[in-house]
Amino acid sequence: MISEKQFNKEIDIIIANAIREDVGNGDHSSLACIPEDATGSAKLLVKDEGIIAGIDFAKQVFEYIDPGLEVEVNIKDGAPVKYGDVCFYVSGHSQSILKAERLVLNAMQRMSAIATKTNQYVKLLEGTNTKILDTRKTTPGIRALEKWAVKIGGGENHRFALYDMIMLKDNHIDFCGSITKAIEKTQAYLKENHFDLKIIVEARNLAEIEEILQSDGVYRILIDNFNYEDTRKAVKLINGKCLTESSGGITLETVRKYAECGVDYISSGALTHSVYNMDLSLKAVK
């Protein structure tokens, strides 16, 4: 997994690029009608229900745009919210608040939707030993925000990108020639380049699991698109020799049954690619 320092760098890049994209050479709407020295305050108003996420990110945005802005937080990341709740107040230069408004809302609406959906999965897994994971099926350019939201919702992060973990999927195996060959070549590559990366290998059927188990050094087996019966067989076959992960179209309706098969992890792209933004507003306080 990537380091905290590297993750924070990703967040800094997201903020800088978003402001570049949205503000350009100036927020001319505000510059045209709001005096430079005007001050005011605004509140983050919830018009929905779910799990709030992005409060800390909003604070970073305000700090980036104007270190003089002051934020008073009422509700922290990860807390349940309902219609009418006020998550925070921000006060300072009015132009600065308006410049930050859209980035804060866009990010928080999506992050809160992801945290809310993740939390639904987490609750369904209560009482089992299975943890929910995200995937790389994220919005290009804002992966760090979406994975941050998954953690706020109580889930765990899979690999961040292609560089922090090895995952040998069906196409890698087919292009390489076999599972065994793919694992052997990967281990040689890691040794030659002095990389310390965990290896996950995808299995499409029980026979492939048996082949994977012939090789040492596999961190986790991805049990992909198995039914419940074969998932139970796969877990029994693996018998703790490495960690297990179920994936492939697992929904809120089926996640509990897959967990009860005994897998360590369940990964779902739906956490980040199939959500509806939470309705939030940043309203001036008069």
C-alpha cells in the first residue's frame, strides 16, 4: 500500500488541479460584485441522509485557497447525518469562500455517497470475519478521494494503483501462458528489481486454485465469479495457506452469503463506480 506521505501528495495534486480547472485566471463572478475586503460565513447544509465524508478534505481546500479562512466543525467524517444537519461553518473573506464552494461540494457529495454505500456493506458483514475492499474502478484523477471515502465508511483499501501490489488476473495469466509461469516470472522480476510487493493471483475455477497452491509466496487468492458452493470449496481447499478474496458482481443482496462462505475479503467496484451523490449545499449565513 502507498505511504501516508504519498497519499497526502495525491490529495495536494487533486486540490491544485481542481482549482486550476475551476478557477483559471479568476472567479470573475465574485470579483465583479463582491468587494475584496468583504467577509462573511457559510454553512455546509445536509439535504439528504447517510454517512458524511470529506470534512477534513474541505478544511484542506479552504486552507489551500485562503489560510485565513476559519472552519468550525460540528459533525466529523464518518458520522451519520440527516436532512437539516449543519456539518460546519466557514468564515473569512467572501471571495475565498465562493472560490472554494464548488470543489468542496463536488468532493463531499461524492465522498459521502461512497462512504454511505460502503457502510451499508460493512453493516451487512457484521458478525463475520470478512472485510469489504474497494477496487481500482475509480474516477480518473480523484482515486485518492474515493479510497479515502471508503475508509471513512468503514471499508478497507485494496491496492492503490498498479505500482503498489502485484495482481495476476486472467489476462496476465493468458498472455503469459499459465498460472505457474506467471507466478514464477513475477517472483523472478521482484527479486531482480528488489521490489517488496505482495502477490495476488486470480482463479477462475477450482482447478486453477489447485495450481496456484503449488507455488509458494502468494499473498492472496482472488476467487473470481464463483457461486456460493464453489466458494466454500475454494476456502476449504486453500485452508489458510494464504488469504482469500471473493469478487465479481457481489451486491448488497449477496455479500452476506459470500462472507458466510468463509472468505477473508470481498471486493466490490460498486463502492466507487455506482453511487448517487449525497445532496449537500454551502449556504451563506445572513
